Amino acid sequence: MAINRVEGGIFTVMVIGVGDPHDPALPQAIGEQVRRSPDFFADAPVVLDLKDTLSCTSVADFVALKTVLRRLRLIPVGVQNASAPQLRAALAVDLAPFPSLGGRRAAPRGDTKANGVGVATRLVTRPVRSGTQIYAKDGDLVVVAPVSAGAELVADGNVHVYGALRGRAIAGARGDGDARIFAQRLEAELLAIAGHYLVNEAIPTEHLKRPAQVALVDDRLQILPGFEFEPGRA
Amino acid sequence: MGKVIVVTSGKGGVGKTTTAAAMATGLALRGHKTVVIDFDVGLRNLDLVMGCERRVVFDFINVINGDAKLNQALIRDKRIDKLYVFPTSQTRDKDALKREGVDRVMDELRAEFDYIVCDSPAGIEHGALSALYHADQAVIVTNPEISSVRDSDRIIGILASKSRRAERNEPPVAEHLLLTRYSPERVARGEMLSVDDVKEILSVRILGIIPESESVLRASNTGTPVILDPSSPAGRAYEDAVARFLGEQRELRFAKAERKRFFRALFGRAQ
């Protein structure tokens, strides 16, 4: 006798707005709600809403969040409104993606990248002078000329500079922690990815005036010399 | 139709007025009908450098306001045929450079002259913007030190975004870099940026290198454009720059400390 072992079910699940996961007031705020009706909350499944959360791109972030919630006798089962890097980290700790309700988040983040089509890529072929700001919305910024000190490149995706990068470069301006910065000659005043930054003084001198790429690894900017692929590196 | 050349820099005191006077004189010497205009309203240095300060009746602002005709305000140079000076007012400020008035004057000048050389005030405010707005070509005057280079970079960016050519989506303003007050000895001692350093930072073609020279101060004090002094290295360097500006190929002089290199070569061989 064939039994259909997989079937659909509709449940009501509580959604917790995470906001800033490092906010020390977060456990207390949730804890207060739980204390008001402890039976209702006991071992209840919850979905984490990351709508207003920019960090939470690493596994460590989610492990910390899960520990806090377990201590309050809540069982996180999934995430909502996660960006691509957030979702990757969430899946790694067994949190499932849940659809967002009412489409509160407009254009899903990382969509241009997922499509693999550089529709929003912005190409700049003339030197970017001091005092100029260039923004590539929803995509990559590619500059095939030098970028002067005092100039600023901003992209929601990656920043590529085929020339000297002497100004500021900001990649993942809307929180994409997977965005990178590539420079043929790294002399930047400031490097930033998804809100994490490095000023010129903090760039190790061995990377200066050389080709390099910059990536966000465990919430820290890491500078990798050159563009060549090396097995095992970030 | 005349060509408008702006002499600009962002930073003050780098040699804009000296350059504007020398370039205009050099162009006129080569037979082009040229006028040099002082956009530095309120300071008025150009007529001093050109040695015509005692012949000023009407000025740029009078013509902008319609109080005088262009031909009443233009001062004809006594030494060089085809050279005219258009002085500015010392009693007004940069706000007197009204857009429509400047537009009208520039149109009139384009019809009458081969070259219109605009001596820009320092800074990136209204005066400097008015001076560069009509430019077809720009001579960016830079000293071999980092703050001057940075300001030049900024002004090149403004040329590319706020000039009339940029607004109308026409071919961009042609940029020429003139490195002034250059001292190869000080470059060798590491006290100054080298030509190559500056070229690398700014990525603009070099129109000329003007060596640091006492003759520049002497020239401006006597009201004689330095290009008229054949004994002056700076004068000869300006002559080269004008030739290059007009498309001639000339070797870049004054970039190296010749004697020192000679000695270094000797020591190098001895080792």
C-alpha cells in the first residue's frame, strides 16, 4: 500500500525582527515578550526577519543568534528577507529560507548577480578626478583609467579598477558582503565592503602599489595580492 | 572662429598670470591675433604683468554690464602687434561675472580673435568656473608639489563636468599640463615631485616644464612677459610650450639637472 509520506501543511510561525544582531538589548527585548506568555512561547519555532539587518553574513553571527534564542526557549527554523550572503550563512546552520510576507522588501538583493547578467554594470573610460563621485547602482563599477586621490567609487556590486586606485572604493554599498574590490595598483585612501572598511594607513604596505583584490572574510576586509586564483584562498 | 584657452590651476600662486601673459604673448609673436582676459575680478594682476596698468580706462565688468563697448576696453600691446589685454575691475568682486554678460563678451571675442586666453582666479568657485566655462583648451598650471597636483586634478575634473563643452556633450576640453617653478636639483634631492611623478598622478600630456627662475619675478615687476626675455630659461621654456601648443614637436628641456647627471655618470663608471 502506497502511503504518501510527503504532504503540505500550513502553520503559523512567529517572526522576530532581528535588526542589529549585536545590539545588547536584543535578548532582553525578546525575553520580555516571552515572559508575558511563557507557555505560548515554550519551544516555539521562529523565523528571523533580516529586513533591517546588514550584518549576519557569517555563520558565527547565526550561531550566536541561535544560542540567544535557544536560551529563551525559542527554536529558530528559518530566515526571511535575507540577502544572498546572509542566506548562504543561514543555510549553513540549517535555517531555511521563508518567503517574505507582503513583499516588504522590494527588489531582492543580489538579484543582478544571481542572473549572471551585468545589466547594471557601469563602465568608466576616463580618469576619475579628485572631487568626483561615481555610483553604480545595483551592479558593478568598472574603471579602465586611474582613480585620483579625493575621488570616490561606489557600487552595489564589485568595484574594478584597471589602473591606479588612489581614491576611495566602496563595494557592496547596500550590504552585499560578497562584493569585492579589484585594483591593478592599490593605493586607495579607503576601502569598504558592506560597511566594513580599511583606511590607507591600515593597509599592509606590502600590498600597496601592487595589483590586489579585497574581500570580506569573517567580517574583516582581507587583501589578497594579485588576481590569480590560488586553491584554498578566500 | 577663435579658440578659447583657459589658464587654470585650482591652487593660487603657482604662476597662472605669468603663464597667461607668456602664452598670449607667444601666440601673438607667432602671428595669431590674441587677447588675454583677466578673470580675477577684484585683484587685477594681469595688466601689471603685461605692463599696461596705466592705460586702463574701461574693464571687463564695464563691458559685461554694457557700460562700455568691447573696443573701448581692449588695450593694444605697445610691443607686439596682434596682442591685446582685457583688464578686469579692482573695485568689484567675482559676482559681477554675470553669466549672460560673459557669454556675450566671449562670443564677440571669438568673432574677432584667433585665440582668447583666459587668466583664471585661484579656487573652484564662481570666478574660476566662469573662466573655464567657455574653454576649448585648458592649460593647467601645476607646481611639483602634492597639494598643487591634487588641486590640478580637481580642476581637470571640473573641466570635464562643468565646462560648456561638457554641458553640450561636445568633445571634451583639451587638457595641457604646464609644470612651473620646476627645479631638477630639488627633484634629485627628493624635495620636489618629478615630471614623471606628476605625469603619472594626473595622466595628462605635458605641454612644458618651466624652470624655477629669478627672471620670472624680474619680468613681472617690470611688466614684461617673461617670454620676451631671451636670456631667461623660463622665457625659452615658455617659447617651447607655445610651439608645442601649436603642434610643433620640441624636446622637453629643463627636466634634468644636466651637470649633475654628468657627474653621476662619471661616478657610476668609476665604481
